[in-house]
Amino acid sequence: MSTEAIEVEIPGTVMFDGNQAMKGYALNKMCYSFNGAAAREAFRADEEAYMTSFGLNEQQKQAIRHRNVLELIAAGGNIYYLAKFAGIFGLSVQDVGAQQTGMTVDEFKAMLVKQGE
């Protein structure tokens, strides 16, 4: 079995690879912290201080401020960790999917139903 990496480009898609993992380490670490209720409360109490405590860069902070999943992914976010962040604001997987596809939530849900037919 070959150990060479296969480079695949999908237009409009940020691939989460080693470079993205390194870029997003602080962001993903912060989002992972949201597994704990105390961390979620600390974030809600002072978002700026919480982001700073994890060493987020300005691109990551701005994406958090915008609550924009695509910006978070571009800033190195991994969707599995970003789901923790989305949960703080009551965003569902369908809400996140709608953001990622540029659809409304209702359009996204209809598309999912249609795909299941």
C-alpha cells in the first residue's frame, strides 16, 4: 500500500488536510472545549476573552463573530468541532448545511428529502 498523499481538488471545497489542521488547531481546540457546560458559559459571558485565551488569530475571531461556518472552515475549522460551536446557538445540522450550500434551511431540508426519494 502506498503512503503517498492523493491530492483531490473539489471546486468550492476547503479540504481539511494537515495544513488546515495546523492552521485551525486553536479554533478546533476551543470548539472542543464546548463539550463542557462551564466552557460554554465562559464563552457566552465574554466571547473576546475566551477566544483570546485559546490564541485564535484575527481570521478565526472574525469568523466566530460572524457565526459563519464557511468562514470558520476557511480559517481551519473542522466541521466536527464546529458543530460544538453551532450547538451553543441552537443551530442544527440542517442550519449548518444550509449555510454551507447557500440555501435557506427550508430549501436545504427539501433537498435532503428529495435526495432520499
